Amino acid sequence: MILTKAQYDEIAQCLVSVPPTRQSLRKLKQRFPSQSQATLLSIFSQEYQKHIKRTHAKHHTSEAIESYYQRYLHGVGKNGAAPVLLELANEVDYAPSLMARIILERFLQEHEETPPSKSVINSLLRDPSQIPDGVLANQVYQCTVNDCCYGPLVDCIKHAIGHEHEILLRDLLLEKNLSFLDEDQLRAKGYDKTPDFILQVPVVMLCPLAVEGHIIHWIESKASFGDECSHHAYLHDQFWSYWNRFGPGLVIYWYGFIQELDCNRERGILLKACFPTDIVTLGHGAAAP
Amino acid sequence: MAAVLESLLREEVSVAAAVRWIARGAQSSEGDAGEAAALSSLRPLRKEFVPFLLNFLREQSSRVVPQGPPTPAKTPGSSAALPGRPGGPPRGGRGARSQLFPPTEPLSAAAEAPAARRGGRRRGPGQARERGGRGPGSLEEGVGGESPLWAGSRRPRAAGSPSRARSDPPNLSNLEEFPPVGSVPPGSAGRTKPSRRINPTPVSEERSLSKPKTCFTSPPINCVPGPQPSVLDSSPWGQGLTAGCRSLQEEREMLRKERSKQLQQSPAPACPTPESGSSLPTRTGNLTAEPADPAKVSSRQRLELVALVYSSCIAENLVPNLFLELFFVLQLLTARRMVAAKSSDLEPSPGVLGSPESPLFQSVHDCVFFAVQVLEHQFQVLSCLDKGTLKLLAENERLLCFSPALQGRLRAAYEGSVAKVSLAMPPAVQAVSFQPETDNRANFSSDRAFHTFKKQRDVFYEVLREWEDRHEEPGWDFEKGLGSRIRAMMGQLSAACSHSHFVRLFQKQLLQMCQSPGGAGGTILGEAPDVLSVLGADKLGRLRRLQERLAAPQSSGGPCPPPSFPGCQAFFRDFILSAGSFQFNQHLMDSLSLKIRELNGFVLPQPEASEEDGEADVDWQGERRQFAVVLLSLRLLAKFLGFVAFLPYRGPEPPPTRELQDSILALRSQVPPVLDVRALLQQGLRAHRAVLTVPWLVEFLSLADHIVPMLDYYRSIFSLLLHLHRSLVLSKDSDGEMCFLNKLLLLAVLGWLFQIPTVPEDLFFVEEGQVDVFEMDTETSEHGLDGVPVVDQHLLYTCCPYIGELRKLLAVWVSGSSGRSGGFVRKITPTTTTSLGAPPLRTTQGLQAQLAQAFFHNQPPSLRRTVEFVAERIGSNCVKHIKATLVADLVHQAESLLQEQLVTQRQEGGDPGQLLEILCSQLCPHGAQALTQGREFCQKKSPGAVRALLPEETPAAVLSSAENIAVGLAIEKACTWLSANITALIRREVKAAVSRVLRAQGPEPAARGCRRGCSRACEHRAPLPSHLISAIKDVLSVAVGPRDPEEGVSPEHLEQLLGQLGQTLRCRQFLCPPAEQHLAKCSVELASLLVADQIPVLGPPAQHQLERGQARRLLHTLLSLWKDDFQVPVPLQLLLSPRNVGLLADTRPREWDLLLFLLRELVEKGLMGRKEIEACLDSLREAQWPEDFAEELATLFNLFLAEPQVPEPQLRACELVQPNRGTVLAQS
């Protein structure tokens, strides 16, 4: 699903200040029926993350934390079974899982002698049953399970999606008889930067309108939508690093990308939304699509 | 000086004798006595002759309106200043000249010598200007009517020293104060003999930016063809160095006055100069060339004679720069017209030879005649020029007109020339590839260093890319744009080892980008050529041509451009400057020196003299290419070494005073050279490898600072080089001599070096005879590179792109307009791609080794190369093979041993370090097998490889010997490495394995143990784990709420979901442990919600809850998934967590039967032990509950405990049959 910048902007426009709940997602799907759900979710998630990054700081001032905590205490004091924390998060336009983390942290500060470590907090968020306060445990659980952009479950889903696409890509490579080194093998050899796959013998990808093909040494699978922000971050942290070590390569954004970002082809970073069909291997002609 | 010419003109002395005299001092017996006598009286002036001659010619041609590409730096206004043009009809210059060329007596000539020399020492004023590319506002112009000879001349250095400061304006006629250089006893080094004048480099301003030093030997005609490189570009050291030296200027003024005084007193009247060029046509494209007619040549004989002397000087390498002279001659050939001189000048002289006072060139006809004469003598050199130049020469109508014979020869040469200097594609940036052997963690001292370097590599390329994108943007500045980022990066390089890593990267990238092969063989960047050829060479070729056209680099900037860093080299230069890191520079110098030494040792296999057939030719091409790659790499590395090494000493000009200079010299002579280039040069000369060593040495020296040539160490190098230069007589072509093109390359690069601003001009003419003549080692001479035709035209032009200026000059002539601004000549990049061959293995010991050497001696060199190559590769493969087999096996053993150890030690708690020691002590002895196995491997693999690579027809005996040698060498290589390293290797690998195993023991138990894959028949069509987690999450969120009234889950959906979960768990294709863990956890959560009846069911409002039978069935499915399908531990204890049990508290009436059912099933299926459940129940009681709930919980607890240890099957069966008959605890 390759979108033009304009198309993308139109979608992103609809996502301003929408809470990350399943209800919001449902509405989004109705609004853009022609786009794939996965693409929409990916865009939504990324836009929401950008929003959170922008507003993160204001929720973490000590005044804000104190005020949230008091409101939480007040709320559960009235009715422990009500979705106090979730509603608080939605009201102040913050991710429920992250709100849960703030309150949990604040709660533990109050109840334990030593300030809680990050790993303790993470483990409590993963398994709220361990939270000593039953009401808070329920509230936290409710937040994490209702948040579709943050939280341990979402992290796991994202991880799983990434993994699945890597497997998918691996199968495609095997199917095409392209031998490769995967990330684990590269790591074992001590590579400092490891794309998902390095082709042991480079291939050329032909493009319909170009005179020349593009040489591909490595392939990176990205199970997300390639928007400007994430793409630039990836370029800086990964793609150029791969190029610096292994030469030109291919990035597959399985959920699509903004067309205009595919501007480094000549330099040696190629974007696709699926596995390329027109590839030429050493000693062979163009592979049948 | 003039007397000599005079004698020649009078035929008192033969040209041959004169040249002999000039070249060698003519004590030779060959010359006749009369000649010797005539010349011996002129002895003190011998050395003055060539400078004089060159100056004389320049001056004579000063009225020539040149043609050639204009100098773009000039403003239109500057053309008004043309009279100040090169040696241009000089104010007072004419007078000077008439003095300089006196009709008689040596004495007067001698008296005039200093002036002549001084004038000669430098260029005419126009050249001085041109070198700075300056307009009328330049220094010379500013000081007005000074003598042109002085204008360009170097200020006598002594005048600047305090010792002279006391005195009145110097008396220039005084030979004691201003002795001619020729009278200085040989061997006196400038700094030890204070009386000797060392010409300070500057007539400051123009010089300061390292503009091309167009000294008197440079083209006299005011425009240096081709665009002057911009100031920043041309300055090898980047940032402009501020110019100027006030005091110099004052002194000059002083001298100027004195000089003019002198001139006024001079008996010969100075010719008035046509004022301010008003009469001159503007030197632009609209200028039509005057036709040249052989019949109108004024004094043929005299011109012939001078041409002969001049040519002889060129042939004997008495001129510093061969190509500069050729350029000059071509300028004469293509002269547009001549500025009208005073009528007296034009009057034909009465004598046959013409009076010496009359101008040599009286018309364009004379110029062309002279030029053609010289060209005839230089045909050998001309014939080596590129096809384009030859064509232009052959097509030159003047040349045809004046010498049809020469034209014919040139045409023949053109037709015979196969070499075309092709344009290579400018190299695209290609990164240095990551090589685990040198770049992985094992090569770094710490994790931190490793990761720091990882980041640095990326920053380096980021900077490089940005430079690529932006350096051509106007106003972009390297330092401003990238400086701070580079310094921040360099700041992180703390450990010495990181520096060496970075330097290696830097150096490799430098070689890759700046000397990047491209072109030949259709390979781009050494990348999979076949792939590209598949795409069709046609398209690529066209594309490349287009690219060349679009990206043609600038012209090289005149026949003598200053050292510069063209193209990508600028990046590396600026990087070094911006980094400003002492450590980096030191490491870089170390690394460059090492690489230079290594490459300088390049051995070229001897060509097979016996067979000159195509086969040998193929080899030969490859070898030549290899040589070219090595040479070009060396030049690049040496240039950067010179740049970095002399960077701290670099300044715009030499020190102003002698004292300062002496103290600097004293200091500098202490400093050992960064690389012992003198020794390398001496070795190179001795071993007849000058053709490899000198070109890079020249690059190195070209970046030296002003002091360097005065240091004894480097002075001796210059002496050697001068001696070499003199010895490279092109016409000599005896056996064992250097090949013609090899010589030509050396002449070109040396000639260029002698024109570098930092090299004192007097160096060339002063040095004489005192060289410790290097001994040629006759032993090795036949193996030397010099005698092998390693240099081809392409390499010559690549190394000396300025030779292409000749073509440009001719092309402009053809175009009939000088309005075109060059661009014909492009930077040529090498077209070779071959990597360096494997360094020859040294097998020094033993009779066998000697025999092997002897064996190779009489075999074609390709045989030796093949054997060495095979041995090298097989040896290396052998090591890899041992790693992959023996070592890998040992690692496996280590892993299983470790597992055992861990099992036994679990209770005791062992120390991993100890474990490692135990394992190593058990396993390392097995390393001894490596040698045996390695030997076997080499024995097995080498013969086949040798066999495959040698010609089929190789005699059997030769073949088997070759095989045996290859086996021996391979074994030697492999076993040497293995015996030294195998233990360490095993240790390292075992250590890595141990830490891997121990890590696996740690927090991620799921990753451990063998995991079942999916069945063979599986088609991997199960739903993706991510979808399932998502779907279950949705159910959980609906159940937990808040939810809209219409939201709910249908029982069918739940069943379907669990069915899919089963499929996914059975097809493990896409499942990763974290996903499975989350699925397990979610399934437990789901079970808890089922138990607590918390799942909102879609349907009529009355029936909002799941039917108990359905719930039970779902729980059953879950139980079996937990038991049979999950491969990660399922967190079942969560079922009894206070939170999940608490869900029950909200239901009214509370129904405990499903929980009890679940607990029983868990126990029965062995998913949880009774004890475990009891523990959970126990801890449940500690939580705070509503009182009634606590009571019910206690009842459940008792009930569960009361049940028989092994539940009766009937009971369960009956429960399943009657799901509703569950015990309602609240009622019991």
C-alpha cells in the first residue's frame, strides 16, 4: 500500500487526538474502507506515538503526576470497579498503558521504601496480578488491555508481526533459491550491524521504468508503514549503516510507505511494499514473477 | 651566456659541443681544442646558460599574441593591462635584453650575468601575474615602472637578512655581493654558505596560495590555459593562507629604484614600451590568426640554430620540465599574431645570421618556423602523446605548411596509435565492506570500544554523504558544515585500538574512492560484473557516457598545476584538517607509511621473453594493470602521507630571515623523517625500480613545506632526483635502459615537482655533480621494473593529466576561438580493477626451498603465481575448514559437557570461570589433531586446484612438482597458523559457547530445550500468532470493559478462536517464544474470565452470560491446549492469583464449580501439582477479601483438599455429562 504524501496526510489528519481504543480503530476503518486494516493500524499507531512523544513531558511533571494520582485515588475511592484510570487517561489525552505506569510508579513510591526499578514496574505491568493492591491491579489491567498503541500486549503483537514477516521473507528467499545469512548468523560472526538478511550473492532488482537495475546486497523487513518520521529514524540507525557496510540494499515496508520517501534508490536504498518480482540473479536472466 | 649563443651563431662552436659543455662541463676529450678553448673561458657561466636560454626565448616571444583558453579568473578590465603581459614588450626590458645579449667579450657577459640570471631566475612580470591569476591591481602593477626582469624575479634573499640591512641599496653589479649562482662552488649548500643567495619564494601575494608556480620555465604567454582552479580548490591545504609580506615589498621597491637607476645609466637605450596595451588587440576569441608563411621567415639559419640548441637542451633534460617546453613550443606554433614592434626592431639585420640584437622572432612566421623545427626534434616524445593530440597536431595547417615531412610522420603515428585515453566514470561512493575477521568484537578491547566504533563508522559515512550532496553548493563550507560533527566523533576515539580501526577504514575508503577503479571490463565498483552484463552493456555504456559528460571533472589547470586534491580527495583532506586530531594523524601516518612500504615492494612477475604470443599478452595486460593500480595507490597514499606529515610545518612562505630559517633548520633536522623515503629511493634506484618509487615520492615531496628542501636529508633526495632526471635521456635506448614511456612518466612527474612552489627554483640549476652517484645494482637490474614496459599511455595521462593541456591548446587553435573555456581535459581515473596479487610467500629455508626456486626460474611466471596463489588460498581455506569442523565439534562437545556439569552442579552452584577452565583443559589437547587434519586437507585439495588452473599441456613432471610445491606451501601456511593459534581459538570458541549456554539458562527458559517444529505435512496456513494475540486481546478488553452496550462476544467466536489457537500452536512456522508466552498468558486470562463468567455474550439481553456447558467445553479445550500444544510454560498459577479469583467476587450468585472443575482437571492432567495449588490457595487467604467471600474461599479450599488424591474417573465423567450439576459452593 504505497501512499502519496497527500494521501497519507489525509489519513493522519483524521487521527489527531483520537484515543487509542478499539472503538477509534473501528471508526477509522469505516472512514477509509479502501485501505487495509493493517496499514491503517500501523499509521494510527505511529501517529499516536508521535503525538505521545510530543506530549510526554507534560504528563511527567511532578504536579501532573500528583494530580493524576489524587484523581485516581478519589475515583477508586468512590467506585473501585469503575474504569477510573482508563477514563482519566482518555480525558487528559494520554495513552492508558502509560497512565497506568505513572500511577503504578507513584503508588509504589508511596508504599515501598525504595523507589521501584524500571524492571519491577515492567514486570508488574506485564502481570498486574503481582500488584499488591487489588483495585490498582484491575485498573492497570484494564488500561493495558484496552490500549491498542502501548503496553506489553501491543509490544508483543508488534514483535510477533515483525517476526512473522521475517519468516515470510525468509520463505520467499528460500523459494527463489537465494542464499543468505540471517541476523542470527551475522551476529554469531560478530557483525556490528545486522540487517535481516544479507544475500551471499547479490541480485539486481529491475524497475519497470528505469534503465538500470538496482543491486541488492541486503534486505530489511519492516512490518510497519514507512512514514517520514520512522523512515528517517531507520535510515539513520539502520539502513545507512547497512549501506556503509554492505553496499546497496532493499527495505520492504510490508504495510506500505510514503512514495516520496523512496528517493535514495540511486544511492543504494530501495523501498518496496512487497517482495520484488523482477529480480535477476547472477548467471541467470530475470526470474519469472 | 649570450656569448655562448654568440659563438654558436658564429659557428665557432658546434651545437653538440655546446650542449656537451652545458650538460657535463665539457672536459670531455671529444670536442676539438678550439671549441674547448672558446668555451672554457665561459666556464663560470656554464650553469647560467640554460636559464638564460629559456628566458631568452620567453622574452623573444613576448610580443606573440598567444592563443589558448583564456584564464577565467581574469576580469575584463585585466585585458586593458595587457602590456604588462608576460615578458610583454617590457618597459626597460628591451634595454635589459640588449645588455644581456652583448655582441662580444666574455667579460661583459659575465658582468651582466647576475642581472640575467636574476631576471631569468624568475619569469617575466606577466608570468608572475598569471601565476596569481591577478589583474591589474596586482603587486607588480602597483609598483609601476619597475623592470620586468625584476618584477618577476625573486628578491635576493641576502637583501632581507640583517647582515645586509645595514647597507645602502645593494649594488647589483657587484659580483661579490650578488655572485651568479654558477660561480658558487659546487657542493655548497645554501644554508651553510651565507653568501649564496637563496631566492625566497615569494613575490609574495600571488604565491601565497600555492598558485601554480610559473617560473621562468613556464609558458611565457600570459594566459595559462584552462581555468585557474579557484583559490580554495587549488590550495592543497584547503583554507586560504594569508598572503603577503610587507617588508619584502619594501625591499623590492628599493631594488627596483636601484635597478632603474642602473638602467638609465646603461649605454644601450631601452626600447620604449608600447604604452598600456592600447595598441594591442584584446586577447579574446574574435582574434583571427595571422597566416604563417614559410617563405617569410626572417632568419632561418639563426632560428634553426637556436632551435637545435634548445632541442638539444630538452633532449639532454637540461630544462626542468619537458612538457612545459612543449607547451611553450605549441604556443608559438599556434600564435595568433605578433604585436607590432618598433620599426627598428623589424628591420632586417644586415648579417647573414642576423645581428644578435635583432629580435629572434620578428613575425609569426618566425615563431611557427621555430616551433616546427623544435617539434621535429621532439618527434619521439610527440609520438607518445594521446591520439587526440596527435590528430590535432597532424591536422594543424601551419605544421603541414612548414614541414610536410613532420606532418606525415605525425599522421602515421596517429594512425598507428591504438591507445586512446579514455574517460573513466567518476567513482561513486562505495563503502568499505564490513569484514568480520578484522571488524568484529574480537578485534576490540571492550564492548564499549566496539560499539563506539560502530557508531563512528556510521557518522563517517553520514559526513561523507553530506559532503557528496553539498560540497558543490555555493557557500557551503566543509568546516562549518561538518567540522564539529567530525571532531565530536574523533573525540570518542579514546582507545588506541579504535584509532587504528578508524584509520584503517579511512585509508581503505580513501583508496576506494579516490583511486576507484571503474570502466575497464565493464565493472562498476568491483560489483558483480556479470550481473550488470546481463542487463546489457549497451545501456550501461550509454549511461556511463552520459554520466561522464555530465560529470566531467575540471581541467587540470595549466601545464603545471599546483598540487591539489581533486574530487573526492578534497573530502579526505578537509576531514583531516577539520578533525585536527594529533592521534588520528599519527595513526594515519603510521598506517600510510606501512601501506606505502608494502606496495612499494610490489614485485612484477617477469614477462615471458620466450613466448611473445597472445597468451603471454593476456598475462601481460593483467600485470600492467596490476602495476598501474599499485602505482596509483602509492601516489595517493604518498600524497596524503606528505600532506599529514608536513601539515604542522606548512606556511604560506619561507621564514623571512636567515636567523629564523637557521633555527628552524636546526630544529627540523632533528626530526626523523616520517618514512625513510631516501632509503626507499636509493633502494628503488639501485634495484631499477625508479618507475614505481619516484612517482609516489614526487607526490610525497610535492606537499612538503618550504623548509623541507633545505634540510640535508631531503636535499640529498632532491640531488638524487635531479641526477635521475638528467640521466633519463629519452633518445638513449640501449639494452637494460629504462623503457621510453617509463622515462617519460618520470620526466613528467619530476618536471612537475620542480615547478612546485615550495621547491626552490635554483635547486634545479644549482645542483651539479656532487651527488653520490647511486650505484646501479647490475645483479638485479634485469629484474628491475624500469626495463619493463609497465607504463602505458593511459597511466602516463592518469598520473600527469596536465600533459593533456597540450591537446587543449591545439584544440583551441582548431576551434579558432579562445572563447571556449576548456573542459577537454578531464581527470582520468584508472580503469583497472584487479586487486593486488597475493604477496609472494617467503620460503627461505632448506634445500627444498632452493630447489623450488630453481624450478620456478625456468618456468613461465604464471606457473609460480598459480602455485603461490593456490597455496595461499588452500592454506587459508584449511584454517577455515578446521574451524568449521574440528573446532565446531569441540564446541559441541563443550556444550554437552557443560550441560552435564550444570545438571550435577545445580545444587552446588558452580563458578562459570571454573567451568570454562575444566572444559578447556579437557578439550584443548584435541587441538593437536588440527595439524594432522590440516595437512590432510591441503594434500587433498591443492593438487586439484593447481591442475585446474595450469594449462592442460603442462608436462606431467612439471605439473606434479607444481602440485607438490603447492601442497608444501599450503601446509606450511596452514600449520604455521594452526600451531600458533589453535589453542587460543578453541578457548575462544568454547568460552563463547559457555556464555551462550549460561545465558540460555538465565531469564529466558523458553528459548531453551528442543522445540518441536510443525509436522512435515504442515502447509503453514494457520492464523498468524499476531492476529491471534490481537483477537484474544480484543475479547479480553471487551470482557474487562468498559464496553458499549452492543459489544459482546459470541460463543462461536470463542470456540473458533480457541480452534485457531490450536492450529497456530501446532504449526510453529511463525511462532516465536515471546508470542507464545503471551498467547499462554492470554489463554489463562481467558480461562479466568470463563471461570468467573465475565465474558459478555452477544445475544438477547436476557442471556448475557455464557451457558455453563459452553464454558466448560471451552475450558476443556484450553486444558488440552495447555497440556498438548503449548511449548512454553503456561502461567497457570495466574488462575489462582488474587486478581483473577477476585473476579468471582463480583458475580452474584457466586459460582465456584467451574473453578473447582478447573483445579481438578489441572491436577489430573498433571498441569499443576496439588501442592502447588495448595500453596496458591494458601496465599490467596492472605489477601484481603470481603468477609463472605473469604468464607467461601475457605470452603473451596477445604473441599479441594478433601478430595481424594486420585480423582475417580466416574465422577469426572458424570460431571462432564451433567455440566450443570456442579457444586455450588455457596449453597453447600
